[in-house]
Amino acid sequence: MNTNIYQVGLDRRAANHMPLTPLHFLDRCAEQYPDRTAIIHGPVRQSWKVTRERCRQLASALVKRGVGRGDTVSILAPNTPAMVEAHHGIPLSGAVLNAINCRLDADGVRFIVAHGECKVLFVDREFSALAAEALQGLPNAPLVIDIADALAPAGEPIGAMEYEQFLREGDIDFPGVWPDDEWNAIALNYTSGTTSDPKGVVPSHRGAYLMSMLQLTDWGMPRAPKYLWTLPMFHANGWCFSWAVTAAAGTHVCLRKVTAANIFSAIEAYGADHFCAAPIVLSSLATATQEERRPFSHVVRIRTAGSPPPASVLKAVIEQGFDVEHVYGITEASGTPVSSYANPAWNEKSGDEKARLMARQGNRAAGLEGLRVADPDTMESVPWDGTTQGELLLRGNIVMKGYLKNPEATEAAFAGGWFHTGDLAVVHPDGYVQITDRSKDVIISGGENISSVEVEDVLHQHPAVLIAAVVAQPHPKWGESPCAFIELKNGVAAPTEAEIIAFCRSRLAHYKCPTRVVYGALPKTGTGKIQKYRLRALAGSREAITELAANHTD
């Protein structure tokens, strides 16, 4: 039998094969750039040498407290130094990092702590009351450690000790508990619950490593960026920028509260040059007052994802001088596997047309092996005609391991050998993908499918509208019709319902236009997504009762 020459004497060994993990970035940074600033938090400046020591102390202290491989360690905090340290130190103990959405209510936090079988919970003092309520009466309650962040509002301690005291239990020379298999879980991230069905997404060390590298290469991120933490780190580990910024030997510029004024101030004070944000944050920048704005002369780059951003908002932010790139993000892929590369040929187009093209989700990034828009039942790809809808399907090494303790949902998500995103999309002739709706958000009126995203995009063109969301409401003749919920810009008088409907009718087929308009602040998740299940309940849609029941159960 002939032996392939490449199968002899070329085995894997310690010198040439190690499990992929983003945790190695920390050592490299501390060794090459020990005195470079790793973290900025108000007046605090922390070097990479000190940051590595503190992350090792955190890992060591957890191990001394009995935390081992596969245990869940949670943190309830905004974007602070402790959150940055948790993303490195908790996995270095062998544990699985669970960053909890700090904008949840007590029931939501309780569900995650119980479902994830949390062993240790770190709590920022701003959220101590929330955590105390969530843990009340919970069997097998975790060890609680208080984080007394200097910039946090006052909060009563509820834990066994404070974070700094806990760190002192650890060893700065602790070598770490490294993954013995790159398929091991690195984190547990719960979906944001816009459809009231949060699931525990489990990424691997391998997937997190590859997404971190993808973020650097796909965005063309330079060495030593000053990255402003506007995107919550509890959202898919900050799209893996919690590790990617470390890999780039950058500076984590922490931000407890995300407002337009704070963003402009951080750009001016710290030279922040990169940040990621949901479209709602871009809207706040676009409508910022002159008092809130600050001039900047350096390039400030933004990646935006979440719900499809209105083209009008993209145009306004670009005109302020920001370099904006639209990407498609999803927790199950640990970040943004699809991005809308701005074709240089678009520079010859008008501002409105360029913004419209940029509002599309784009093409798969280099780190994603497969992307299709197809019929979810037959798995037949749709034509590239910009009109035929299908479901956006993904395949690749950055896709999650599955949903924690939910094999049925995992199997359904991976049906046919692809990950089913639940997002409906079209493919344009140039190959760019555009999300048209979530499958749950399509409105069926008189047998015609109406894209809520299309109607929302028109509403965002109205000068009084800050944010718009469209859902189905019952209609005696057509079965369903669009109901528009609108959050107005500050200081702007509400147009009449008739004026809004007429505005839409001049730009859309009449059957697509809202038949009802409701004004008020829109309910949002911790990542800035609109909670449409709550709007459907207000509109009385046919899905509202079952969705609210599922949310109550969770």
C-alpha cells in the first residue's frame, strides 16, 4: 500500500499545535507593550502589565474558590475595567464566562443565573438591588462578589466581599487553566429576547478566536486603536472586540453610560477612534444638540449592526465626519460575519443613494465559510434579483456550538447543515444581501406580505421621527394591517396620524401604509433592539398573547 509522503513524520506535537483561544492575546500584549495603556476609565489609566496581573489574580482566586472547567461564572456590570478583566480572567480559570445584560429585570437575571447554573456572580454596585431581588429564594445561589466601581452610583453591598479584596486572594503569577480542546465553551451569551425567547448561546474558544481575528482583518483595524466601549460587552462579548482590541494591543476606553454627549466627550478627551453601536446610538449622534457635540479632526470609525439602520440616519452621521460601516451581527456567530463593504464606485453617487447602498447588510466576511439566502424548507437558493425573499443561512467555524440545555432548538437551528438566522433577506444583482425582515415581523395583509423594515425605512425619512417600529395589528377586512409606533425627536411636535399616513402613502403602495400611529418611547432590549413582542401586545396582534406568555415563563 502506498503511503502519502505527507503522512509520515509530520505529526501534531506541542511545538506546532495548540488549541485556538483568544486568551493568548493578553500575554503577548503584556510582554510586548507592558507600559502601554490597556484601559481608560474616567481618571483611571491601567497598563497592560497591570491588567495581565489582575486577570491572572482573578483566575487564580476563582480556582482557589473551587471553580473548575465547565463551571459558569457570571458578571452583571456595564462596560467597566472589571468587565474587561472578566473577559480574560474568567476563561483563564477554565470557567465559562457569562456576561449578563444589566438592563434586564429581576426575573430575567434570575432565569439566566439558574439556567446557566452560575457558581460565582460579580455584581456592579449600581445593580446590587437588581441582583438581590433576582437571587431572593433562588436555590443553589452563587457566591456573590461586589464591584465597587468608582464611577458607579451608590449601591448597597450584597456580596461576600468586594472585587478588589477577592483579587487579593489570587496569584499574579498564576499560569492559567488553558483549554485542552479548542471546542470547549468559552462563554454563555443569552439572546436579547426581542421575540421573548432567550436562549443560551455557547461559543467555543475556536470560534471566539476566529471572530476576534475576523474583526481585525475585516475592519482593517490598525495596531493600538483606542476603542470606545459603546457596544455592551454583555452582547456577544462585545462582538468579540473584548479580545480583538487586546490582540491589536489597543486601549479599552470604558463607558458606563452611552449617550451622544459622552461619546463626543470621549472622542475629544481620549482620542477614541473606533466604536461599535446599534442604530439607536447612531440616531442619538445624528440628533445630538450643538451643546452635546464636540469637533474632532482624527478619523473616527463606526461599525453598526442590530436592526437595519435607516439610510437617513447613516447619511446624517457620515455628514458629521464619521466613517461608518454597516455590518450584520448575530449572537450565534459571536459577532458580525457579514459586512457591507463600501465600494469606491459609490463615491460618485449622491449622498442619499450611497446611504441606501450602505444600508444593505453586504457580503460574508473572510472568516465565514458559507452564506446563502434560500427557501428554509427546500434549501434552494433564491435568485440574485433583489426581490425574491428567503432566509439568511450561515455556515462556518465562528457559528456557535449550540443552545445550552436546548437540543431541540439546536437541531432546528442547524437543519439542513446550515444555521438558520430567522432573518428574511434578498440578494441584489451585485451579490449584496439585504435583510427585509425578521420572519416573525412580516405582516400579512389581504394575502400580501408587507416588510415592516420597508415601512420603517420610510417613516425614518420623516423629519419628526427619531425611531419607528411597525408591527401587525388585527384588521376586520384584511386580517392584518401595519401599526406604526413612533418615538419623536426631542422638542418636535407630534404630526397628526393623518399626516404620517399621507407621508407613507406618497412613498409606498397604499396597502403597505400604517392604518394606525402611536407615539411614545419605544421599549428596547439592553442592546438597543426594539422589543416588538411588547408592541404587538399593545397593537393586539394575533402573536401577542403567546409571545407574552413565553416571556412571562422565561
